[in-house]
Amino acid sequence: MTKYARFLAHGEVAYGVVEGDTVKQITAAPYE
């Protein structure tokens, strides 16, 4: 199962995929 994260980066909201203990940023919201 893929886990997604929403976080604040450089003053902007960003989304990413959780891979172990890291989050890999993605370019679009996962629900779009």
C-alpha cells in the first residue's frame, strides 16, 4: 500500500510518497 504525506516545504504545501523513513516529493497532489 502506498502512503502519501502532505508537508510544508519552503513556505508551500507539498506532497510526497513515504518510502521507509524518507518522503519522496511528487509534483502533483495524489488525488488529482
